[in-house]
Amino acid sequence: MTPSRPLGRLVLRLALRNRGRTLISVLGVGVTLLAFLVLRTLVTSWYTVNTDISKSDQLEMRHKISISFVLWRRMADKVRSIPGVQQVSAMLWFSGYYKDEKTRFGQLAVEEPYFEIFPEYLAPPEQMAAYFEDMSGALVGEELANKYGWKLGDRITLTGTIYQGDWPLNLRAIYRGESKSTDRARLFLHYKHVAPEGEHSHRLMVKADPTAAKKIDALFANTDTPTKTESVLSVERSWASWSSAVISAINIAAALILLILILVLGNAMAMAARESLREYATLRAIGYRSRHILALVLAEGFFVAGLGIVLALAVAPATLRAFAKLMEEQLGGTWQLYLDGGTVTLAVGTALLASLIACSVPAWRSSRLRVVEALREIA
Amino acid sequence: MSANGTPFIQLSGVSKIYRRGAESVPVLDQVDLEVPEGAFEAIMGPSGSGKTTLLNLISGIDRSSAGRVVVGGLDLTKRSEDALADWRSKHVGFIFQFYNLVAVLTAFQNVELPLLLVRLSAQERRKRVDTALELVGLADRRDHFPRQLSGGQEQRVGIARAIVTDPALIVADEPTGDLDRDSADHILALLKRLNQELNKTIVMVTHDPAAAQTAQLIRRIDKGKLITDGAPATGAAAAGTAAAKMAGQRA
């Protein structure tokens, strides 16, 4: 058995023999792993949003011919008569902006039953009561309130694009999410406030037994407003399916990043091993075994990789926040990118595996060197 | 000869052939050699004559193509790579022409390297390294890096590294080949002390006739054959305190 502390010191000294190269290698590993973390977080967030958002009794009715055709609010009364249907709410996309045209977030005009259909939007009862009583009232998610510094009682003026003009609203309630996947960046306002006549509805949201969907569509099959009713879950999944190509591209990019990590570290370790040929040959001559050299090279590689991993994990939260902000500015909406334990475990595990792959060839070659030839080469 | 009359180093019919693709290059041809325990022998010869190869076979870092190499009663030709590595760590000290110190380690850490293979307390390791550095006269340079030392001082660190495990055999490949005359003389005097005071068996390869004169016996090799047994050299160095300590540790 060899003393671990002096050998650790030897590994440290060898790793820092060329500080410039070591720094570049650490930065290379750190940056590539950071890119991997960002991409994996994007994918993870996407699947979280698109698989956990809904329960199976939440249905969405839309026009069968085109998603841009509207339904009629009066259809809700007929839907309520179908066995298994518990609640129905009209829903309009308000599609306004706050102060700046680029400042967009989800704005839905809904009826009171909407919150029975979607109980995941949780607000104190007294706030919900105040919201329901004020026709100009608004209910916003805590993330949105925090972002703009809104407090209860504040006046929020939206500028409509579908429903033209300025729309002053009173902030009456702030909701939190039932789970991490609940969108906490929405603003709800009253359907009656947006459409006092109550004629049309972009969607009708329904709480019902999933088997009711067919009955609903059958009811409107031979009318001028045929419908397509699906669970919210399947709508989201179809969206996820539609965007699977994007997700696949991100996954491929993540895999390529790992390949880059292997090449960066492998190249650095091959150079380090070449530079250390004299040391390894000398160590072998004075009695170090092949496995000692193997361990030295691997340890040096893992030391560099470890520093890169620490660097990536240290800057990842700030990078994700900056990335989310950038996406909000470019694409609108609110992006929630959190580094979760699973992603960190995957990234660290994959980076260590990549490091092992990257270092294995130089480590093996160094351990297998022929002492006599190596000594002759460096003489 | 050892106590039982057997030579400490015994080569019988040793040949070494290097292969470069289909071509065979004979380097040693049927070499027989006997070196008694406690001897200090020099091997001289022109470049490519096979002297370094002979040294490599004696020290167990290379294998013969034919014949037997027995050192300290151990047949090296029958040992595995790991067994040879273990044997070298305990019984052989290496001195290289270009010192082969690890540039990023201090003199102390370089000398400590062979001891990392031995189960010793940190205190015992420190004691042995300090003694070895004291023996070569570099106790005050223990925390210097190789780049902060002269060539002669680097070689003395190399010698300290070679003796820190108290090996029976020291092999030196052109130990003064990269040094000026004064530094070379200092190194040669040190080798002589190791031989005379600590009874180390030393086999030294050199081009330098003056260096060879330090040895008790000069052997000449040419075209892979040992052709001459030379006259013994003369002279001895005075004993020192550090050498006595080293001998005490060995006991």
C-alpha cells in the first residue's frame, strides 16, 4: 500500500506543471459541461411542464376545423347537460402586453368555474373572493408578481392587441402553484369583463370524465360548430410530440457536447502524458508498477475534470437565470429553468464517465510504456 | 563474491537482440560477467557498444533475449514485470545522466519518491530523506526545485534518491556526462564513499576515462562483447557522519 497524501501531492504537482494548459483544460471541461447542463435543464423543464401539468379530467374543447375558429359560449350550457360533465368555463386568450410590446405573458379571460376545473392555481380564499367580486380584478401568479413588484391593490394596465385599448385591472389575488410544474406566470381576468356580451370563446374548458369527450363531440357533430375535445394532457403531449424534433436536436447537441468534452480532456491528457514521459519512465525504473502510473494519469485527469465540474456547477444557476431572461426577451413569456438534482447527477456522472473515457487511452499508454525505450527517447 | 562465494551479479551467456520490424539488431552477444558484492566497476565503450543495455539488464528494466541474469541470488529472467518493479524498488538505486528529477517536486519530494512505495510513517520517511540529503551535502537545499539547483546539485539529489531506500546495488548511467569537471569529481567522490563506507555494489557506465578511474575495476565492451577486464583504480574517500547514519539505518 502506498501513502495516499504524498501521491495526491504528486498528482496535484503534475496536474499543475503547466498551469496555462491546466487552466484551459478546466475551462474547456467547465464550459462544455455548463452547456450540457443548460441543454439538459431545457429538456427536463420541457418534459416537466408537458407531462405533469394536468389531470385526466381536464378537457379542452376547440373548433374541429381550425384552431383559429371560435366556439360559442352558449354551447357550455349544452355541454353541462351531458352525463359525467361537472364544470364548464369559457376561455379567451387576451393577448395583451404590459407597458412594452415585448413584455408578454400568459393572459386568460375565464369564468369562475375555471378554478374548479384547474384547482392547481392556489390563492387565499379571501383574495379569490375579492377577485370574483371585482369585475376589473386580476389574479396573477407569484412569479409574475415578484418579477414586476406587484402587490395586492396595485393597478395593472394591459394594452390589448386582440381586444384593443388600455385595460386597467386591479390586482386582487396572487396565486402559487400546487406543484413545481404549475405555471406561476399567468394573469387571469374575468371573461365577462373582456366579452360583456358573452358570445364567443376561444376554448371551452371542461371538467368531466374523460369518456365524455366523445359525447361532447357527438353533440356538435352536425352543427356549424363541430368540436374536437381532448384532455389537456393529450393536447400538451401532442404539442410535446410536435416539438420532439427540437428536443431531439437539443439531445443530439448535448451528446455532441459530451464528445467535445472527451476530446478536450483527452487531448489535454495526451499532451500531459507525453510531457510526463520522463517522469513516468523514471518512476517505473525506480520501482513503480504499471498500475501506479495508470492511477497517476487517471487521477490527474479526474483532478482536471473535477475542477471543471465544480466550475460548471458554480456558475450554472446564474447562467440558467441569464438564459431564462434572454429567452423571455427573445420569445416572450416566462421561462422557469431550475437546476434539479437529477440533472446535476446526470451531468456529473456523465462528465466523470467522459473523463474516464478521455483519460483511459493516455493512462493505458503511459502505464504500458517500455522503460528502456522511454529513457532512451528522453536522453 | 557474497558470503557464500556466489557473485552478487552473474550474467551467463547473455544476448540481447532488438527488433526493428523484420530487421534484427544484435546488441549484446553471449556476455558472461561476474561482479562481487561491494564492488565498484566501470563499463566503458564507444556509443552503440551495448554498455547501457548491459546496465539495463543488470538493473532489471530490460530483458535479455538469451542467457541468465542473476542479481543478489535472484534470477531476473524469470520474474514478472511487477515482481521486477518490486525488486527494483527495494534493491536497486538508479543514477541517470540527465538526473531525471521531477521538475515540479522539491529536492525533498524527489528523494521521497521511492519511499512512497514502502509502508513507512511520514516521520520515518522524513528522517530517511533528510539523512540521504545530508549524505550528499544538500540538507540546506531540501525545499529547492530542480530549476533552482546547479547540474551537480541536481545529480546529488538524484544520488540521494538512489540511496534513500538503502539498496544493495546502484547503477549509474553516465552520471557525470552532463557535468563540468569539478562537479563530476564531486559526484565521483560521493559514489566512491557510497561504495567504500556503505558497501554499495556500484556498476557505472561512462565514456569518461577519468570517471572510470574512480572504479575498482574497468571493463570494456565493444560491439556487444566484453573484451577487456581493466586494471583496478585506486583511492578512497574519507568517511562522514551521514554515511555512518545511513549504515546505522540499514542495520
